[in-house]
Amino acid sequence: MSFLALTIPLSLLLAGVMLALVLRAVREGQFDDWEGPAIRHLYDDDEVPEEPASSDPTH
Amino acid sequence: MSAAAEAGLMLEGLRCAGCAHRVEEALRGAAGVRQATVNYTNHRALVEFDPDATDREHLVEEVRSLGFDAVPYDPRTLDRPADRSARAALTRLLIAAFLAGNVMWLAFALYVGALEGMESDVRAALRWCVVALSIPAATWCALPFWQGAWAGLRRGRLSIDVPIVIGISMSLGTTIAGTWGEVDHLYVDSAAMIVFLILLGRTLERRARARASSAVDRLSALTPREATRRSASGALETVPVEALVRGDVVHVGAGERVPCDLRVEGHAVEVDESIVTGESTPVLRDVGDAIPAGAIVAGIELHGCVAAPADQGTVARMSELLERAQASRPPIQRLADRVATVFAPTVLLVALATGLWSAFTGLSGLEIAMRTAAVLIVACPCALGLATPAAITAAVGRAAQLGILVKSGAALERLAGVRALLLDKTGTLTEGRFRVARVHPAAGVDSGEVLAWAARAEGASSHPLGAALREASPASGPPLEPVRARPGLGVIAGEEEPVIVGQARLLEEAGLEISPELERQALPWRERGYTIVWVARTRVLGWIALWDEPRADARPAVEALERTGVDVHLITGDHAAAARLAAEEAGIVRVEAEVSPEAKLAWIGSQREAGRVPAAVGDGLNDAAALGAADVGIAMARGSDVTLQAADLVVRSPRLTAVPEALGLARATLRRIRENLGFAVAYNAVAVPLAITGVLGPLEAAIAMSASSLVVTANALRLLRWRLA
């Protein structure tokens, strides 16, 4: 029984850290554009399609 | 009554076609609203209203009172609210994934424990962990469902969220009750997993919808946001596109996109106008010619005068048309819409009946709850609601890529059934431009000389034959002056020894005699439908045969149409011989010439009576009546005119093969819609009985429900890759 008290919180904590990292990436807008990055290198530097202004401070 | 104003609204919080239908009804019922359409696929509402009676703010209020949110939009700010809500949805999904994932391994441990034996206190501990993880999943993660259900109930309506939240609650309730009561066999993982799966389904569906409707956004994204303007002093400055007004002069570098509709100044340029025509071979645009926004300049820098501000230009009008088409609903959808709105109450009744029946057959309380939950979750009409709009949206987007603007979904549905096609000649089967087919010099004269004199005489003429002669002999020398035009006969140009170009009668008037030999050689050409132009100076130099050549792809287009069971009729007001010649070249066997516009309408009526759905293809100018009268009017557009009123479809590219393409795409679309509707009905017919009998548990029900929506959407998205076989 005592091993459960250690392993369950530990595994939840571990998964929680991963979740937090992914959520931070979402907030930074890394998942806003799922297609652009794959073709972005095909554009000239000055033609990169701008990402929509996503610096909303409430997020 | 003042002119109607129009507002676009981005809707947030729509969860199924039923929601879209409710918003539409509410908007239509609102004071001052004349027309409203809501597209579930791209979550946009298009409202036409009386600006004296209401305004955008009131419309937004109306939507909010239903429990949804609305943001007025214009295409340039389009992605922002959508992005924000997409991020919130993704966050919710990831947290649900975290909770459901952990519930899953705990449930697996419990499952193994049930088979191999497990101490009762360990089992209880694991079960309580599951309960602790399931509660936030069923509440916070499922918040959109709770909100949707509540918003509907407040207005006295049962939305599809009601069965879903009841299903989730029942799953959670059985898990808690079973854990509390230390029941032996207990499914503990369903609540968290159901929430995760439904959220996953909606997220994937949202992304698919975004892809289907992106054709419109892509159009506006392809026009630059800044332009280089030449000020009065000649200095160049960079200004936002919105700042440009009619008459401004802008410079566009080689390889760059044109910021707004321009008229060429200074020198001719080559441009790639594929954004509007779908045809990427660069075309030559001379000084004074119009170039649409979004075209790419090839070769050298373009100087142009602004012909229309960005928000009134070709691309803006095209976007508007596309959006209107995607928002419109074909008749086949109306039935599905009605079914979707009565679905939720039906599902609740069926679930209740299932519960009662299970109790009657003596199942335990927990089993009854599980079975009822499964019925509630499996029977979602989402697939039914998505079946048509997803296909229409994808098809309209694909058509735009092919250079075809579709004005409504209903037109696509009608086009699929077309069996007879009325084809106009000039400007439709042909480009409406004469070309030289043959030059026949008199004895002792060089054919180049005949052409050169003709071209010089026509040097300043705007007559279509003149343009053809100049084109055939571009380096013929300066135009002759002065020119005396004889309308209907030809021209006489030059001071001494004037050149006469025109009909034989004009030569006779000048006292010149055409040798019987030349006359005899010209006769068969005239009889075959060519236009014969005589050229003379002090004597007859020869004759030139011209014709309005069918488009290069006319024959393959006609063959493709005939192959798919459509009878192609060339019906024109033109002379019989000319019509026959063009028809022969294009491989058309059914020809009627010298037909009046009234007779065209009569022809359309007779085809309809014979049960052969008629479509008319024209250039939208002289045959607007026929385009309007036919079941489907297709206009071959010239220049930047995309809003041809009478037509249901506007072909922007100069290809006639766009017509069989449009027809093929329409048929494919209708096929997809039928498949989708059939699948959605079959899904419910199979899944609901399985849930009632307990074969499908709540978890399998959630998988099946999400999968059915995805199948329908994926099937519709196949249209984005459609091409003429």
C-alpha cells in the first residue's frame, strides 16, 4: 500500500510537468499554424507569411 | 426604405448544425434583419439588414443571448478570434488527455487486479484516484458541453449537448457510486475518456473545417498589405494598401504581387493572373489594360494607376462571392437540418426508454446507467449536420482553385443534374477575337505585302478585324493617314494611292475589278464561314480570310462533356456558315445559327419540358437572359468582371475545359453529399440499437460518435483534391 502513496503522485507529477511544458508551447502560439512551418523554408526571407499578431497579453 | 447593409459575423461556440440553425432562425427573426445565413462549416454568419432599424451591435447581442459569441469580422482580422479560441480548445483537449491518460493506466491496473486478485484497500485507493481525476475532466474539461446545454435550456431548447452532459454525468455518477459502495465489477474510466474523445473529435473536425474554408482566406492572404506609391514629387513611399485611392500611381517590382486592381501605365508587362483565372501562364498586359490584385508581375517592374481601392477590387468581390456560396444551403441540406433540430429530444426519449426497458429486464442500477449513457452519447447528429456543408465548402474552395467561382451550393446541386448544354459562340466557344487564317495574294504579289498594307491601313482602327490584321503583321510600318472608315464595308486609308481594305463592294465602288480567278478561289472560304477581306491599292492585291477561332481546348472540353452524357448544342445568333465552321473545329454536332435571344429562351424551355436539365454557357453580355433562364448559367468572364449577375457560375480562366470541370466537380460533390448523408443515417441506424442492447459501452459510443463526424468530414475533404479524370 505504501508504494502506491509514492508512485502514483510521482507519475502524476511527471506527466504534469510534461503537460505544463506543452501548455506553455500552446500559449506561445507554437500550435497556431500547423501547415506554414512545413513550407516556410521554400519562401524567400522577406516573403515569410506573417503569423497573425498573437501577442495578446491576456493569454 | 434605405439600402440594405451587410455584416459578417464570426460565431464562436457552435457545436453542431442544430446550433447553426438556431442562430440563423434567431437572426432572421430579429428586428430589421432581411436575410441571414449561417454556415456551420466555417462558423460565419452573413446578415443583410436595414441600417435604420438595427446595427452590428444589436446583431451581436442577439447571438450572445442564445449563449454563443459573435465577433464582427472583416477578412483581414479574420484569424485572430479564431486563433484565440483554437488555443483555448487545444489547452482544454491537452488537459483532458492528461486526465484521461492517467485514468487509463489506473483502470488497466484495476482490470488486471480484477483478474489476478487485488487487496481491497489497494483497489479502493486506485479507484479513488480515478474519481479524483475524472471529476475535473467531467466538469472543467467538459465546460463547453455544459455551457451549450445550459444556453439551450435557458431558451427552452434541447441542444445536442444535453444528451452528452447527461451521458458524462451518468458515467461519472456510476464511477463514484461504485467506488463508494465497493462494487466488484466496475467500469471506472468512461467519464474522463468520453470527454477526451469528444473534445478530440471536435478539435480534429475544427481543423478540417478550417482547411475546407481556407480558400477564401487564402485569396485575401495573397494580396500584399503594403504598396509602393509614387507621390506627386516622384518620390516613392511605402503605404498600407488601405491608404491607396483611385488614381494613385504605384510601382510593383518584378516577382511581386499586385496590391490592388491596377491599370497599366508607361510600358506593357507580363503578369501571372492565376489568382483569379487559375491559369498560370503569364499574359501580356498593355498600357491601359487592367490587372487584378494578387497577380504576380513577371520580368520587369510594373507601373500602374489604382483602378479600385483594395476593399472594392476584384479579390474583395471574389471573396464575397465565395463566402456567399459557402454560406448558401442547397435544397438537399434542408431535410438534414430539420432532422438535426428534432434529434436531441428524440435521443433523450430513446435513452429514457432504454433505461426503463433495462430496469424491466432486471439489470442492476449501474448497468442501466451505463447503457443509458451509451445511447445518449452515441446518437449525436453531428455527422448528419456536417454531411452537406462540409462538402459544399470544400467544393466551392476547389472550384476557386480551378478558376471557377460558384455563387451558391444550390447551383452546384443543379449543375450535377445538367444533361443539355447551350453553348454560345462568340466569346464562349471562341475567344471573340478574329485571327488571320489565310492570306491569298493576287498573281505577282507577295502575301507578306498584302498583309502589311492591310495592317497599315487598319493601323488606327479599333475594329476587331483591324486588330487581327495588326497582330498578324506587327512590323508592317507606320499606320496610314488619313483614314476614311466605311462602317460595314471597310476602310480607305492613305493620301496618294490609298489602300482599300474591306468588302468586294468597296473595291467596286473605287472602280477596281476583282479577277474571276481570285473570286473563284475566295468563294469556298467564304462558304465555309470565313470572313473575307479584300486588299487593294492601285490594283487588287489579294484577299485575307479571317475567323473567330474556337478556344484551343474547345475540342477536349466538348468531348469531355459528351462523354459524361451532356448534349452540347452550339446555339448562336451568328451566321450559319461561321457557326458550322466553329462547331466543326470544336467537334460539336448540334448547331443552330441565326437564333434570336427569344428563341434561345424557348429552346431552354423545351429542353426543360423534355426533362433534360438545361445549362447555358455564355460570356454574360449579350446572352444574360439565357444564362438567367437556364437551370444553371455559366459565364465565361473577361477582364476583372466577377459579379456577372445572371450567372450561377463564373469561369475566370480562359479555358473552356473549366465547364466540364465544373460539371464533374458538381457531380462529385453531390456524390459526396449522398455518401455522407447515407453514412450518417446508417451510422445512427446501427449504433443506436447496439447501444440500447448494451453491445456498445459508453466508451465505445464516444469513439463511434467522434469517428462518424470525422469520416464525414474526411470524405468531404476529398473534394479538395478532385480533378477531371
